[in-house]
Amino acid sequence: MTKYFFHLRTDGILELDEVGADFDTDDLAVVDASNAAREMVLDAVITGETPLVQQFEITREDGTLIGIIPIQAVIRLG
């Protein structure tokens, strides 16, 4: 297993995930990050707030960027 980190970018500032999570593949890490982004949006809707995070940046423990998930990409309207 490889450790992955889901960093959060807001207004150009990167908040580093210092804990990380283990996944067998890059794809599984991206799916989990997408689900986390959806949960963040749902929490914002429930509380009436605007999600401030603009994107998740997924990296392996060696720092390799494997994906960027914009918050807008996980919102489905209609």
C-alpha cells in the first residue's frame, strides 16, 4: 500500500494533509478524494455555508501529484 495525501487549496493557499491515508492504487485514492469533496460540499449545503476549498490536490507520499479535483467537478445540478 502507498500513503496518499489530500491537500486542500483555498484562494491560492495550500493546506497540507499531514495524516494521509493508505490505498492500493492511485485510482482508489482519487475516488476517495472525490467522495471527501462531495461530503465537504454536502456539509456546506446543510449548514448554509459556501464551500471555501477550491480543490483537492492528491499526492503520493513521495510528493508525486496524481490528481486535482476541483470542488465544482463534484457538484451535480439538475
